[in-house]
Amino acid sequence: MRRILEINGEETPIWLASTGQTHVLHLGEREIPCSFDPATGKGSYTLEIDGARIPLRVAVGEESTFVHLNGRAYEIGRTDPSQTLGETGGGLAQDQMVAPMPGVVVSVDVAAGDTVTEGQTLLVIESMKLETTIAAPRDGVVAEVPFATGDSFGGKEILLSLVPLEEAE
Amino acid sequence: MSISKLLVANRGEIAARVLRTARAIGIKTAVLRHPAEVDTPAHAIADEVLTINGPTPVAAYLDIEQITQVATRIGADAVHPGYGFLAENAAFVKALDAAGIIFVGPTEDVIDLMGDKIRARNFVEERGFPVAPSAIEDDNPADFVERARAVGYPLLIKPSAGGGGKGMHIVREDSQLETGIETARREGERYFGDGRLFVERYIEDPRHIEVQVMGDGQGNVVHFWERECSIQRRFQKILEETPSPALSPEQRDEICESAAGIARAVNYRGAGTVEFIYAADGGFYFLEMNTRLQVEHPVTEMVTGFDLVAEQLRIAAGEELGLQQGDIGQTGHSIELRICAEDSDADFRPAIGDILLMDEPTGPGVRVDSGILDGGSVTTDFDPMLSKLIVHGRNRNEAIARARRAAQDYVILGVTTNLGYLDAILAHPKFQSGDISTGFLAEEADALKHEPDAATQDILMAATALSDATLVQAVENVPEIYRMMGAWRN
């Protein structure tokens, strides 16, 4: 299973495997055996990596993991790449296309007020050097397109919203 | 006159700090709460918590009528305003006065005088205390240029109606003076609709040094020595210390005596702070007087041993100061760090989030004045300052070492804070040698940035992956045969 981790704005795809005895973190070409055990104190763990035993404090948030290491706190962003692009922002109406990770808008094919049909291309974005087409999840009317071609967006930002069904005629 | 019940008209760390002292000396306590606020330490300390309402939490804390009504209703005989909000609001003092409630602070007149920067400056100058040379156009527009020239270079031109640095121009030589005045006037008209100007001597690489004073309104005033607050970002202090490493014993006496003299001139009552600009050549100039307890008052408490809030409450109850200057010593060195929810690497942008894990440092000479609880959350409703870490050591080096150790031990996870940035300041060689000015953080911005190295990034990614329950569970659910494949696939 994969994750995309973000530290200081830099994204790294990782995946985790297991040998049965220990875990192996795959970082690009590298494979790093590591293990992780609870220690005394709230959120305290010992990470064993490259033969070293490192004490740290960890708190897992919804979208980020926070680590206190060597007297300093770090925030590591977590994204599940299997989460589909253009997933709904909550609710069944599929009103909002939410960016799962930061990227750039390559093209915008519709404008606010346009009537769209299911499957129609709304915009094209690029994230992690990968171009993705965001298509309309249902028939509807475009409510807002907050970004223009060339704009950058952050993870979890709303890329486009449709007029909610109950408000539409 | 005595105080038996105190309402603290504030929140966060300062409310908790005032409540602790009040409770310790046997006063019943009450504090406020807006419905949008999470639990804070103050709510756990106070005997009573009273709900106040308003369109925003800040508006509620600024609502003079509502807060005065609450104080009356619960039978409080005094109100402590903390700092910020209504702490320097003469109308609030008046409203409490009308309700027969003691305001823990100075009189309405003194708040008014010191709140008007031009009046305060003139008052101080007329009594013979040092102010930066300046010229105000309004005094006589006809000879403004001549008077500006007489101030001497370098000088700073400011719009009279200005604020936030807009329309300010530094002029270093006479040939630039008239064009500088014209530019500033155009900008003043554009930004503030008011082209009137004033100029003052520009102090290069200034330090910010202030003096704690206390008076009883009955003619007695003492000072509690100085604090240096030159470490500022966005014109706001984030690290303060005492004694100032810049002052010789003679200069220290001179600046502290000037501050006490200014307080004496207004027959000051309560705790106050006189702020000065300190120039590289040793000259110092009155900047302003804050008529309240300051955020950074704990460093003064650490080196003098006094509880300044206890002194405030004693004076508010009508007691005499009862202290001579010789009773107040300065022992060792103290540093305060302001822990703020902000991203120091992204232009100090305020951060929000839930406090998922918190662990405060302890040990000899370590004090934490906190406004947050583990499990609480940080919103944009209030100032980003979460807590203050204050240390005391026998000398400056020991205080720096203790501050670094405590900052590194202070765990706050779930919201971005400036703890790592504050530690980087303490570690900077120029800070350690005391070579600082109000421009220090801007000049050393690159040196204070922190990027985790490759080995650290590996550790962070491993910890993130292995604490990700979904990820670990998915890996462990893989059938044995695939797990073995995973080991030799690459």
C-alpha cells in the first residue's frame, strides 16, 4: 500500500512492505528495514532504523502526522494516492471536486454557469508530474471555478463546484 | 477597602496567571468565556466561569457594557483587565467607576494621556526626559522643512495619520529631504487622505529596552529594572530577557531612573512599563508608556522575586506601595519565549489545528504560563500566542542553555508552532554574544531557517508510515506468499 508524504513542501511517494519479522520502507530505489515500538509516555515510540534506536513522540492527525524528534516538531503530510481525483467533498450530490494533493491547473474547459453532462471534461490538472482529467461526476450546472489555467492549488482545495441539485432547477 | 472577589476580564495564559495569584492570596475569582471558546486552563482555575456573548469572541471581550454588568451581577469588587482587550480603555475604567467597581490599573486620566502618542511624547519632553528629536508639521507648516533639517540626519518622515509603516521614508542626506517630504505627503494623501507629516531622528540598529514601574497613586513609585525586547517579528516581540546585555550598570541606573521619573510625574498607580528606543551610541529615547501589565512581565518576576500581580492587587485595594527602591534587586538572568501557533518559515503565517499531544517542560528555573490544554484546539478567533516559556539562570549563558533545553523538551503536536525557530534564535552566535537589534530577525532570516537533513527525513517518513494504522494493517493482511515476494521483488 502506498502513500505520498510531504515534508516542507517536498513530496515523496513511499510504500510499505513486511518481511514477516520487520517492516521495509520503500523510498524510491531504497529499501529501509525499520520497526516501531511503543515506549513509556503518551505518544512515545522507539523507531529502529538502520541499526539505530531513535526515541520520538508521534501524533497522527487526519491529514498529517506530527513527529517530535531531537527537540523539534515536524509535520508530515499524508496522501493516499488510491483516493480518486475529483472525489466528492462530502454528501452524495457530488457537488465539489477536491484536489487530493497540491498541483497546477493545466486547462479549464468550463466556466461558472455552464451546463455540463456526466463525463464531460471540466478541467485538467497536473499533480506529481501526472496529468489528470477531472470529469463531471453527474449532469449539472457549474457553480464556481476558483482557478485559472496555470494556477497552483494546495491539497484538499476545491477545484470546481457544481450547483447543488436541490438548488438547481 | 479590600478585594474579596475579582473578575478577570481576559482569557488565555494571562487570565490563568492572574487567577492563580488571586486564588493564592484568598480572593474569590471569576473569568469570562465566549461560547465559541474551547476549555482553557483559566476555566479550570476560576471559582466561576461566566458566559459572555457577541458576534465574535473578540467583540465579546471588548463589550464594556456587558462585562461591567457581569461584574456587577456576580458582586465582584474589582476587575483585572490583563493585557490587550480593555486593559488600556479609559471608557472601561469610567464604566467600572460608575458601577462602584475597582479597576486594577491606573486612573482614566493617565490612560488617556499615555494613549495619545503625541501628547505623551510632549508631556515627557516638557519634564526633561529624553525623546527622539522630532518636528511636527502642524506646529507651524511654514518652517517645517527648516525644522526637519534641524532634527538631523538620518531622519524618518512619517504621515501624521499613518500606521503600519505606510508612507514612511528614511532620509540620509539633505539633498533628499525635499523630495522625501513630497513623496511621503503624496503617499499620506493616498493611504490616509491626510498629507500632514512629522519627522523624527532615525535610530539605526536600535534596541528596544523597557522598564517595569509600579506606583501607588499616593506619591510612591519604584522601578523593577529593565527588560530587553529587541527580538521582534512583524514589530511584535517574541523573546524578552532581563537584564539587558547592552547596558552598563551606570546606563541601567540612568534608564531605570528616567522611567521611574516619568511614572512619578503622573503620580502613577499600579503596574506600568516605560518603553525606550536605545541607540547604538548609548543614547535612549522615550517611545511610549504602557499602562498595564505586559506579556513579558514574568522575566521581571524571575529576577526580582516579586509577584507583580500580587503587588497590583494590593495597590488596587488601596494599600501603600510600602517598598523602597533598595528593596528590589536583580538576581541572575531570565529569558521568556513566546510560543505562537505560526509558521516561521512561511512569513510567520498563523497556524490552526487541534492539539493532539502536549507535554510541558519542567526542571530548575523553568516556568510555563500556558493558555492551552492537551486536546484543545487553536482557531483564528484570537491572538496566535499559545503560551510563554520563562527560564531563570544564574547568568545569561545558563539562562540560554536552560531556555534551549526547555524549548526542545516542550512538545506541542497537532499545530505548527515557533518553538524550533525560537531555539534557533537562542543558538545563533550573535544572539549568544548579545549583539542584537530590532532588525535581527529580518537580517538573520536565512540563518534561522531550518530544513531537515536527508537522514532526518528518512526517520520522519518511517515514523509516519509505521504510525499509519491503515497502512500497517494493509501490509500485515497481505498473504504470506506475497509478503515474501515483496521482500525480493526489487
